[in-house]
Amino acid sequence: MQAGRYARLVEPFAGSAAVTLAAAHHQKFERFILGDKLSPLVELWREIIRNPKSIADEYRDLWHRERKRPIDEFYDIRAEFNRDGQPSKLLYLLARCVKNAVRFNPAGEFNQSPDKRRTGTRPDSMRKELISAHGLLHGKAEAVCADFFDLFHDAEEGDFFYLDPPYQGTSEGRDSRYIGGVTRERMIEGLAILNDRNIPFILSYDGSCGDRTYGDRLPNELASRVLLDVGRSSQATLNGDDHVTIESLYISHSIAPARVDDTVMTLHEFEPEAAVSGFLF
């Protein structure tokens, strides 16, 4: 999209806020909303926006604390986080755990294991990353603890929504591992709200890897769909398989490039041909 066409980028499932940070770096929007249901994550982003040096100091102390009792301290810090929800402890756990991926049990407790092959991001590198993020977002971004429906209802003219919720099939039932899953029914209802209000969006919500699929296709009337071939699955490779991952990217009809619906593209092919007026960078 052309700079200035949309004033505010809203990420209701912010997580690492990779898209927001990239958009801020490329000066695509004037303002940003980082939303998430995980309160400690929202508090972490608020601290990064306001005072990254304090979070960096706390992270440094936690990182050095584990050096005294490798692995054992990880589990102690994880247990402490599950009691007190301290944002810096969440940052440490995310930097230190397997795949840097947040996982929760049915009781809402962080239960991802430590990556025993590495020690996590070193404190000096983490400090630089936090200060860099602060420089991009300070005075422009707000972090909000909210359900995505609330942010949909609060959408304003000039907003653009980037939606990256947990995949269908990974947040419900036996395979549930996220703090707040999103059912297909709620997502359909929410996208209808955005369409009724003429709010453009991009959504990553389902996909496949080999013979396994994650969720059903969303209705055609809601959005166009591009199937992105993102290459060989790293998890499949670890399991000795050679499976390719296909991710679905839904684009609201008002901004979707022509003749892309259900077309399979590589990331290289998608970027120049269907980059939604320069938004995907």
C-alpha cells in the first residue's frame, strides 16, 4: 500500500510484532496498535515502548542467573513466571525456550521446555534489539490487552488490520497449546464485521504440511486466498520427512490483487506480483 493511504496498523494477535516493526521501519503507517490476550506480553510491549532499558536490565539478570545453574534455573524462572506474570521473565522464557515458541497448558501455565542446544539471546544483543524496537514505536504505538473482537469493533476509518492468530487445529482440542485460541466461527463473524465497515485486512489462518491440514478454507465471500509455498518444513526435516508447508493468506477483496484466488505461489513469486500495493515487504 502507498504510504499515507492508511493511518494506523492494528495487530490483534501481536505476538512478536514482526509485521508492526517492519511496517514502522518502512514508515508505512503513522500509528500502531499492538493487541494480545496475554497480559504479560502486552505489559512487555508497553515497557519496550516506554522504557526498554529497564526490561533489558532485568533480562540481563535472568540470563546470568541461569548460567549458575543451567537448565534448572530455567524451570525455576518458568515456575515464578506462572505465579507472578512478570514481563521480563516472559521475555527470558521466549528467548530461551524451544523454537522461541510460547506454549501453555490447559491451566494457562507456560509449559514450553528450554532449548538445551543454546543459551538464548545474549544480554547485549537483546538490549540492542529492545532499544531498536523502542526507537521505532515510541510515540507511535499503543499496546492493548484485548480480545480481537473488541479491536474489530473499535476499528476506525483509515485502519488496516494484519491478523496472525494461532492456526486452526493448533488452539482447540487435543492439540491445544495457546493461551487464547480462535474458532473458525468467531473468525468468520469477526471478518464479516471488518468487511461491513470497509476495513481492509490480511489474515494468515490455515495451511497444510504434507498430508496434514490445519483448518478448513474460509468462505469465498469473506476474502481472496493465496496459497504460499514457504518451502520444506523444518519440523518435518527433523522427523526425517520431506514435507512442504503451504500457508493460506487471506486478503480482503477490496485490496486483493486480481486473479490470485487459490493460486499457489512461492514467496519470491508472490512479492512482486501480489504484494498488495507494497504492504508485504
